[in-house]
Amino acid sequence: MGPIPDHIKKNLKILFVGFNPSIRSGETGHHYANPNNRFWTILYQSGLTPVKLKPEEDHKLLHYGLGLTNIVQKPTKEAADISKEDYEIGRVQLKEKIKKYRPKIVCFVGKGVYQQYKKERRVAWGIQDEQEVEGVIDFVAPSSSGLVRMKLDEIVSIYKELRNLIE
């Protein structure tokens, strides 16, 4: 099972960055394919997409100026299965992607993703004080995993801040 393709192009409004593909995503070749993941519901309910997309429609995000990638490309059962070396390689590759494609906002889907990217422990939701790539806003949003204990409407309200930033 190999990595799944990024959906990325220059000058996106938002580039979403996850930890890594789930086993289900690795099997299907599509981002956020686990039925318990709420990513597609969150995007729709926050107004970032006009329709609720299915994982197999992940490429359609590009039509809305949105893109997808991960800090680590290889699928695993859970984030705990990702090695320090995987994160080191992924951090460098992700920064290069951001520099190359220059999205307006990079949205880290989960505090843990941003903590691995920036090597910082204390992270707040929303826009970060310091941007890693000049001219690109770093934004941290809750993970869309069904394991997250936050209520869906709380998560959606944070994603609505993204919508407000790009409008």
C-alpha cells in the first residue's frame, strides 16, 4: 500500500494538511476515506464547500481552491505508528511544497500535525502568531477524526474561521 496522491496546485486558498493517510485511504487511494472521519461533513457544514463531497471526489476540492496533503505520506493504522524519521522527512517535504505552491492558508488538521511540523508543544486553535513560510498563514484546526472528543458544531465553528479568512 503506497502513498495517496496530493491534490495541490499553485495559489490555493487553503491547503489542508493531515497526519498521514489511514489504512482505508491507502486502500482506496482517497483522502479521509475512513467512514468515521468527519472531514467532508466539516467542510460542507462550515461553508468551505457548497456540497458534501465523498472521499472518492477528493480531487474536486481543487475546483474550490482547496487542496490536500499530509505531513507523512505512508498509510498507517494510527498516528502513533509514525516514526520520528518519517516526521523529519515529512516536515522538510511539506515546507518545500508550501514554498513551491504558495497557498494563502495552510490548515493543519489537528494540533498534533502542527506540533510535528513546527516542533512546538503549545499550540492554540486558529491563526498562529508566527508563520513558517513568509506570506502563508498557518492555521490550526481540530482533527476531523471520529476519535476526537470535541462536538462537531465546535469543530465546524473553528473551520468557519477559515471560510471568513478567504472571503
